[in-house]
Amino acid sequence: MKLANLNVVSFESRHAETIGSLVRVQGGLPFLAPSMKEVPLENNPEVFLFGEKIFAGKIDILILLTGVGTKALLSILEMRYPREKILEIFCKTTIVPRSPKPIRVLQEWKVPFAITVPEPNTWRELIESLDQNKEILPLLGKTVAVQEYGVTNHELTDALEKRGATVLRVPVYRWALPDDLEPLKAAIRAISDGKMEVAVFTTAVQIEHVLQVAKTMGLEQALLSAFKTMAVASVGPDCSEALRARGVSVDIEPESPKMGPLVLEIALKAKKILANKVSSPNLFIGDQTGYDSRLKLSGMTSDGESLKNSTFLKACRRQKSSFTPVWLMRQAGRYMKDYRDIREKTPFLDLCKNTDLVTEVTVHAQEKIGADAAIIFSDILLPLEPMGLNLSYVKGDGPSISNPVRGKKEVEVLKDTFELEKLSFVYQSIRQTRRALKSDVPLIGFSGAPFTLASYMIEGGATKDFSRTKTMMVSDEGLWKILMQKIVTVSVRHLNAQIEAGAQVVQIFDSWAGVLTPQEYRQYAMPYSAELIRGIRKGIPVIHFGTKTGDFLDSMRQAGGDVIGADHRISLTEAWKKIGHDRTIQGNLDPEILCGSLIEIKKHVERILKEADGRPGHIFNLGHGVLPHTPEENVIALVDMVHEMSRRE
Ligand code: CP3
């Protein structure tokens, strides 16, 4: 299922369903947006009038504006005259093609033309070329036929008339807009909102119609920008050329210009193309003329430099930066009024699965507090559902699993090979969020660490002593291993899919590892965390976080991670020594302190920054997530404080 999770918009009309089923066979989600309706050839009275005139010798010059229109002109005339006669009369007429496209058609027909028009082939260059060739082509008193396609170019006809020519407009109607424009309009809105990944064009006219309709909706620029973030597929060279002429670059074109090979080629290439586009942040921005009000362009440099040079990613690489970057675990959560308002109307799981709301919550929190990174709004327990567990979130009590993993039977039936499509809402949210975030703000994806996930699966919800987990782990290490392996398999795929969708960094939450002794950690948790981290795509920084892990930070480092998270139960100095200064450290203000006075907060920020000692490779964060009773203004003040107090040149 090569197109699993991908939304594919097709503009084909007559064979819309064919494309739809081809896309479905590959596992994609087709969005059919017919963009054209065929106009019967006989509905072209202007062309027939032109036919009568040219055969009566009353046309001196024929200007051909488009390739598609030129071809259509011949097809229509062929209803009344034999093809050879038409081409013969064309050969006797002075023909002026505006651009390479009609030239190519004329060459195919072996019909000579009088002059060529230099780029960019607008009406201005056309008129200039005519003016320069006054000797050969005097316009005064001549009848000039102008083949038009779609819109009339009044500037051109005016300029011709000003020079004393009589103009005969020859509009060619071959394709009209479909009667029902709603599907096309819905597609244009979805593309502009960043909800589509692949666009499929099957004839040259489609792009004209799509842009024409987008223009009436005020979305032309938004659409053109959005195409830059998508995989654009074209059936063949003519269609590709029409797309390029309108500023849309073509990513996929099959060798054979047919629908079957086109969709196969899309299935083979789309994911890779999208992965490259998401890792190049200037592509999320599109051009600077439009798109979405959320796409702020300040601070943007070219070629992904702004993201790569963000203080956050610099800190991951332990490079110097002008201030210490800061973000907070649970920065989008209940302490924030806007979040509570959304939650009032939407249950937690529904919120996690609503990609628009996830995007809004994630981006809003990052922007409101001014954090140097965003973390995708989701939950570490979501992959448990497709593994076969019934997950719910009970108000006030947190997560609950109605069929927890208590023994061999339950471990055996746990699924670790399901289609990732089951979690497509996470990846789709990441794609949308990446597009909506400012270009220099990294997006963090995440998963639970195997031990923390196993403890939820076994306990079925909140627990203080983790006794069931520890019992299984110690009493049946063979079974424990099978369980942990299944979690690793799922988590590796989940993290890599998040990276592919557009996360620049991933964090592994081992929130409950601290209930283990260092020896237990090394035996029962560390090997699986290590395997998970080894499976993550190379080149993506990994943050490895746990709480109450002060006694075995060295083992966490050994398990892996470019950045190691330390909680507030240990001093940053001591933690960093244990981790080693050749790793970045993340932490570690006590979340309770953030609920207190600003003076107190400031004292602790000062202390932590002092402990970091100006060394590159410190990411400021809390020791654990923001608590629900934290005043919002304290969170905003904290981010400001860290920025100001750490500023260095
Ligand atoms: O802003 C962010 O940090 C991103 C979102 C995020 C959530 N959960 C949202 C959430 C992240 C990164 C998580 C990870 C997570 N989920 C962890 C590891 C981090 C940690 O806090 O140790 C764990 C253990 C979970 C499991 C989980 N989810 C619990 C225990 C709870 C209930 C307790 C609580 O803190 O509310 C959840 C629900 C949850 N996940 C909420 C949020 C915002 C609260 C839901 C609500 O009532 O609105």
C-alpha cells in the first residue's frame, strides 16, 4: 500500500472514477475534483465564421495564442473541411505564433510561420515583434484573426486596432468548466489549507481551469504556494509544460502518458518526494505573495537554513547560539484557557484525531508562549489502540485500558504489524502543523519508551507501585521480552512515520523509568530503549527523557539520544556530568516552581542557567510537564526570562 495515508486530488473529469480506483488500489485516499466539461465541437460559431473567411481569402494574418487552442481550432474546422485543405490554406496565410507551444503544433503540421516572439511571450513582445517587422507585416488595413483560448486579451486586440488592423476574434471552445463547481472548489480549499499531499493532472487544460476557479475564490496564490509543498504529478509532456508555464513544478511524470503508469509512478515516488519537501522548510512557505495568514515569513532565509540555524537545532548539535532555547513539555495543555475551551467541546481522544484542531492547538501554544520548538499535540498511548487495546481517557483519572495485558495470552494477541494508516491522523497533523508553523520553529514528534508504554499496558491506567509490571518483568523475562519487542517494532515505525511527515526532532518519553533501580533499568528497560533509538532514521536528533532517573542518567545516555532529559530532582551540573558534556542536556525547572511567584521563578532560572555555565548544548525545559494549575502568564514570563537572561553575543 504505497500510498497509505496520502490524500490524492485528481482533476480528471471523464475518467475521474478510473483515477479514483487506481489510487484506492494503492491505498491512497482519492479526492475527485473534475475540472472540465467537453464542449461539443459544433458549439463554435466563431470558428466556422473564421473558416468561411480564411477560405474566401479574407484573413491576412492569423495570430495563434495557445497550443491547445491551435489544436482545437483544427479539430473544429475539420467538421466542415478536409484536413489537407485546412493545412493548405494555413500554409498560404501569414501565421504568427505567440509562444513555443503553438510553434510546436505548427511544426507537427509542417505549416510555416512568419516570425517568432521573444520570451516571456506576452502580448507586449508580440506587438513589439510585429512593429519591428513592419516591412514584412504591415498591419494597416489588414484583417488579423486572433485565436483565443479561455480569456480575451483586450490589450492585444486594442494594440492591433490602434495600428489600423481589423481584428477578428476567434475564441475556441473545446473545454468549459464543469456544471457543478462544488467538488473543484472544495478541492481548492483543501489544497490551500494544506490537507492534500498529491495533485494529479491529466491534461493541460486542467491547470488553467483550476487556477481560473481559484482566482474567483481569491485563492490563486494560496493554491500555487500549496502545490510547492505537494507532490505534483502530470500525465505527460504537454500537461507538464502547461503546469510549468503557470509556475507549478512537476515532480512526477510517467514514461508512458497514461493513467495507469501515472498512478504507479505516483505510488513509487510520492512519499519520498514529500519527505524531501517537508525537510526543506522554505517549501512550506511557498512564495511570498500569499498562502495562509499563518505563514509568517520573518526570519526566513533560503534552503532550510532558517530551520537548521534555529537555536533549538543548534543546541541539539551543541553549537553556540545567541540565547538558550526553551520549550516546555505539555506546553499545549490544561493550564491554557484556549485549550480548556476546546476541550470543553471535544473529548481528548477526538481532539487527538482531529488534524485541524491538533494543528491549531500545537501552533497556538508555541506562538502564545514564544517557545523555540513545537511539540505535536498527541499522546504516547495512541499506538496502543491499533495494537488491540481499548483506550479511553477518564475525566480526572487520566488514561484507562479496559483490556490490559496481564499475561501470555494478552501478549500473544497484541498486534505489531498493523497498517500505519491506523495512526494516519498523527502524520497528517504533523504535515499540516509543519506547514502552519513559522519556518524557523522545529517540530518535535514523540513516542513513549518501551518500559513506560509496557507499564500502561499492564497496569491499565494510573498506578503508584507498578507492582504488576514489575512482577511480569521479573517473573517471566521471556514474556517481557516478547512484549517489549512488539512495542519497539511499533514505536520505531511510528517515530519514522512522524519524521517522514515533517518532524525535525523526536523525543522518547520514559516517564516512569524512575520506578526502576539502576540495575533493573539496565536489565529490563535499557536494551529495548536502545533498540528503539537505533531504529530511528539517522540525522534526526533524538531527545531521551525520563523522570527520577538521576541515578542512572549514564545508562540512559548509553541507551542513546543526542539530547538527554533530566528532571528537577537532580542539579543540572550533576546531571550533565553524569550524562557527559558531549551530549546536549534538556531541563530542568521544577514544574511546581512555575506555579509560584515570578521572583522565585527568576531565581531558579538564574540558578539553572548558571549551572549550564554558558556551555553550548543546553535546552531549557521543565523537569516534567506543565501542571494544570500553572498560571498562563508565568509560562509566558518564563520563556521571556530564559531568552533574556541567557542572551550572549
Ligand atoms: O504539549 C505537549 O507536551 C504535547 C502533548 C502531549 C500529551 N501527552 C498531551 C496530553 C505529550 C507529549 C504527552 C505524552 C504523554 N502522555 C506522557 C509522557 C509525558 C509525561 O507527562 O510524562 C504520558 C505519561 C502520557 C499519558 C497520559 N496522557 C496521561 C498520564 C494523561 C492524563 C494525565 C494528565 O497529565 O492529564 C494523558 C492525557 C493528556 N495527554 C493530556 C494532554 C494535554 C490531558 C488531557 C486533558 O484532560 O485535556
